[in-house]
Amino acid sequence: MTLFRDTYRIESARRKNWDYSLPGWYFVTICTEKKKTYFGKVLDGEMVLSDIGEQAASCWKQIPLHHSNIEIDEWIVMPNHVHGIIVMSGPDRLPELHKREKIRRVLPLSAVHPKSDSLGSVVGSFKSAVSKWCGVHGREFGWHERFHDRILRGKNSLPAVRQYIRDNPKNWAKDTEFVA
């Protein structure tokens, strides 16, 4: 933690010197507040969604409708988190995964808010949509303040992450987000 205007603040979890509005492949994990299992449960290695889980899935599928530069790849809603691969394209073409030098450009990051159509704004709008639905329908719900991300750059990382997402329900008891 560092001081900003005589107040402690938590450092950003985002990668320094990376512009999250640039084209790329991003693996994100978005957790619920205190790992509460709002989205459903895993039964016999299969995810069974609650009504909030159904809404989270619906909102996730709608992300490309609200962001013109976004595609969604493999994803899953788990009892207390969402895993997904968000693909951000740019004005040119989507970069190939193995050509790291073509997708990495060092630009200054926004000091206060995520840029529009950046990874932060995409995740923020998803979280907001689920939260609003829960509020309208009188459901108790909360998100963890942050989200985890990993920039996928190696050509072998995409298949491995896709498989991790697919296997998440059957590996639920071993998951770091597992809550009984």
C-alpha cells in the first residue's frame, strides 16, 4: 500500500506499462464478495446455476452487444466467480497470439478511471449489469472490488486456459475459490 494525498491506497493489480484498451486476449476471473456462492452450485462435476447465476451468464453473453471491439471466447459461471477469455480487437486486425511484439505497446495508463472500451470498463459494465438486476429483483449480492487478469500472449497459453475453464466444475473441490 502507498500513500496518496495522505491516505493509504491499494496498488493496482493491473500490469504496469500495459494499455488495457489495446487489442489482445485476456483471461479474467471476477469473484463475488467474500466468495459467497450466489451463482449456484456444482453437482457431480456440473455447474447448476441459480437465478443470479443465470443472469450473470446472460450478461456475459451480451458483452459483445455493448462493446463493438469485444468478443468473448471460452467462459464459465462458477458458484462464486466467473472465468472468461475476453478478446479485444482494434482498428486493424486481431493480433496473433505468438506475435507478442505486435500487441505490446507501452502507453500511459489512465490515472483515475478505465478508458472506455478497455478491459476495466468491460468488466465494470458486466459487474454493474449483474448488480443492477439483483437490486431490481431484491436479491442480496455483492462483487469483490477487483478482478484478476492474465494477458494471453503465448500460442500455447490459449488452449491451456480454455481447458482450465472447461474443467473448472469437475475440479471445483480443488479450486482456489472453492467454498463448501
